[in-house]
Amino acid sequence: MLNHFDRSALLVLQYEQCRLDSRAQLRRTLDFIGLDDFEPPAPRCCSTERTVTPAARRYQPEARVRDAFMDTLLGRSPHACLADFPEIDESLWPLLRVA
């Protein structure tokens, strides 16, 4: 992305941060696109429980997509790649922790 866009044109959101503090991440998004903050409407459904998708049904990228992604990372550690995005909280990705 950084080869094609200026860093200031990118808003990077981390799924785990959105789950932990969705309100703050919404505020960041609204600020980034120049909209005033607002309180989103309450969900219409009766239950706040979410259905968890079994791992077997989760999105699995095609081999060519996965390979292209890995080719992009070759030669750089995940930590080096994330240095471009300081808003990412690596502690929320335990698989990246160095033993």
C-alpha cells in the first residue's frame, strides 16, 4: 500500500482494537474522513450475542492471494512490516510475540 499511496491517505484499523473499543475506532474513522462524531443507533435485533463462524467456514484466501501476500513479506519480519503502522498494537497478536 505504501508503494502506491501516501501514508497520510491511509487509515489503518486493527480488528482486535475495533472489538475492544469500537467507539474509539469509529471516532478515528469519522475524524479521518472528515465527519462529525455521532452516536450510532442501537442494534435492531433482540439479542446482543453474535454467532461465531466455525473455523472451517471462515474466509480462506486463494493460494495465489496468500502466496502474493507472503512474497510481499519476504525479507522483512512481521515486526519490521508493522513499524510502518504504529497504530497497530502487536500485543493483541500473540503469534507475533518473540519467544
